[in-house]
Amino acid sequence: MTNKLLFIAVAITACSAVTTRAAEPERLLFSFGDAANLKQWQTVNDGVMGGRSVGRMRHGSDGTLDFYGTLSLANNGGFASVRSRGSTLNLTSDDVIVARVRGDGREYTLNLYPKRRRMAFSYRAKFKTKKDEWTEVRIPLSNFVASYFGRTLNQRPDPRSIGGIGFLLGDKQPGPFRLEIDWIKAEPGFTPMETLTSK
């Protein structure tokens, strides 16, 4: 009887934790209605390694960050990216990164960068865009995997270490591209009940 009451108490506590977590508001990380907000961002392309891809950014007419250019595979290149400069994102382990984007049908990568930068290192998660359609990309923090010079590592992001976010194109398809970003948010995720009550 005591064990049964203890289990019920744990279950009630777990339900309360889920409800409380779900009630927490989403947090806006970046928006681009004000052109001045683009000063927090920069482009980094394969030219740093001798490539010839061109990636640029501008303030879109709809108040977006407009990331565009031409991907090239010449000189062993093949990537273009746009990323935020160092900042504090205050992420938690069960956060979901949500970005409202309009793309060209190509596959992009959402990158998370540690505060202490390491060359060619980031936590990555791929997503597909729908040509000329606004979509909300939703990726739990737990789905990001570490990448170092293109090699996948068995390492998950420590949310406290993340200080930047960005978008990268490296789908090995040369040619023009365009990705518009309206905003980027972090919202609370949900922990399955069986995980909460199994301990």
C-alpha cells in the first residue's frame, strides 16, 4: 500500500512538472523586423578554405533576414552560411528550436555554436524547405549532433555552452539559393510521462 501511494505521489508530481513546463512561454531569440538586428549576424562561406561559394545577407522587404547567393563546389568548396555573432541564448536541455523560414526547396542545416568557438565545429540538424512557402522548422535540442570538419561526433549539446545559432547550405548541389528567416524562438518541450515516473 505504501509503495502504491508513493507511485501515485510521484505520478502527480510528474504531471505537475509537465503542466508547469508546458505553461512556460516561448522565448524569442532573434527577429529581423528592424534592419539594425542584422548587425548581430555575419556570413561565413567556404572562401575561408579556398572555396568559391558566395553567401550574402540583406534585410528583406518583409522584415526578414534574407540569406542568398550561389553554392559552388570548385576548389573543394561547397558551403555557405549565415550565423549570429556571440550571444547568450539561455537554452535548456528540453528546449525546441523553432524558426519560421521560407526557402527554395533545398535542404539546409540549422547550426548551434558553442560560446568558445572551435574551427569547423557545431551542433547540426538538417531540415528541408518547401519552395516559396513559409514553414516553421521545429527541432528539439536533443536532435542536434556534433560535427567537426564534416565528421559526426558522438556528442550532444550542453545547452549552457551554446552562444550562437546559424543556417548553412551544403547539399552538394551547385547553383543559386535563397532562404528567408522571419524569426527564431526557443519553446519548452515535453518529457514523456514514462521517463518521469520510471525512476
